[in-house]
Amino acid sequence: MAIFTGAGVAIITPMQANGDVNYKKLEEILNEQLVAKTDAIIICGTTGEASTLTDDEHMNVIRFAVKVVDKRVPVIAGTGSNCTQSAIALSREAEQAGADGLLIVTPYYNKATQKGLIKHFTAIAESVSIPIILYNVPARTGCNMEPATVAALAKNVENIVGIKEASGNIAQVAEMMALTEGSIDLYSGNDNEVLPVLSLGGIGVISVLSNIAPRSMHDMVMKFLAGDIKESMELQLKAVPLVNELFCEVNPIPIKKAMNIMGKEVGSVRMPLTEMEEANVEKLTKAMKDFGLKISI
């Protein structure tokens, strides 16, 4: 059985003015997501600024999310690292904290070979008993997981059950789905490619846009899966201009700004990320208004 079907939110980590994690605000936005029919919470991923959280913060945020969500939807914890032993340690702690699944990104910077990827993911999977979603995002990691590698992992490692595909290469996704032969659950990792991925057998999206438009993303997936391709397509096409602005600077700079524009007061990003350029803020605000979002500034 899939960890989830539909739209999972790659949720931001709100910060206080002094840069500390804002747990009160995190609880608020988690509950807002659940009311809006989000199908899963992905905590401490790229959008959650996991790379600038300390190890203690990382685990505390995961534990807090698990407690707040309280099994209402699956909580999937980002526990990847470019160090296999670090990823194993984080993954074990997340499992002990009650996470329903793990999102494990390909090793970044050291650029493992395909053989190395198989050994890396197999070692992590064998260290835990909960299901794992692989995360392929070569634009950020410098490391692409090839279709044959995904197939080898999906067919030979029992608890590797899904993949968040953010390569942007639809031909690669098609080849991967052909080679995996139904042995892996496919999630779009790009908000502007949800329908193409669903058309190749995908069952959902792990979405940045869901931070500000959770119901729209949920409906986009569910309408497609229910056979209402036309309405799903209309939702996808409507979202494209806003998605473009949400990625005009590196994620999560624009999505945090968007949430603040909506009056959610989620704080800033941590260095080395910086505040959004004012010219881009203006374009983002316009795209949000055009999409129909409420502006509070």
C-alpha cells in the first residue's frame, strides 16, 4: 500500500525573528494544512531548510510534527545526507519518533556512482523498517539516479516503495516506470509537471505550492485519478504562472515570502539564503493575486 496518494506538502520551517524555529507557528500551519485536505506532511525536506537546521533542531522538528499531526495523515521525514552513516542515524531517530515514512535525497556534492547509490540507499533501508521514498533532484545535488538504478532498488529492497522525481526529464521518468514494472510509487517533485507525471502512472505530488494552495493541489491529483482529466489540467495550467514565480529564486526563498505576503508570519530564511529581491516580490505578489490568493500586505 502506498504511503499516501494525492498532494503531500513539502512544508516550510517557520522561524522567529532571532532565527530560532517557531514551533507555535509550525503547529498553526500544520493544522491549516490538514483542514485544507493535504494528504501528507513532508517535514525537514529542502523546503523545510533541513540543510541549515542543527541535528537537534532537525529531530525536534520531526518529533513535533509527528505529535501535532497525530496520525491524521502520514508524516514523512526528510533524513537524507551525503554521508551514509549520518542518514542512517537520522533515519533511525525519525522512525523512533513515529514518522510514517522517510524521504531520502540522493547524496549531494560527493556525486556517488550508480553502484554507490544502490549501496547507499540499501544500507539506509536496511537500518529501518518504515517505508522510504527516494528523492531524485539532480539540479540541486549534482547527482542523477538513473532508471535502472531505481528499478534495482525498487525490486530488491522491500521498504523502498516510492520516488519523488524532480529531474524534469519526462523521458527518464517514462523509462523508469517501464523498468520498475509497477514496483514503485511515483510522485512528482515539480509543481509544474504534476499531470505529465500522473499520466505515466504517478499517484501524487510532493509540493511546494501546497504551502499556499493545498486544496488546489489535492484536487489536481484527485480529479486526475478519478478520470476528470479536463478539470485537473485546468488546475495545472492555472498554477503554472505562480509556480514560475515560486521558483524564480532558489526554494524556499519565494514560498516563505509568499506565506508572509499572505500574512502568515513564518519568518525569514536562514543564511546562506537571503530575502527575495524586491523586483521578484512584485512579480510574485501579482501571480498570487492572479491565482486568487488573499494578500495581506
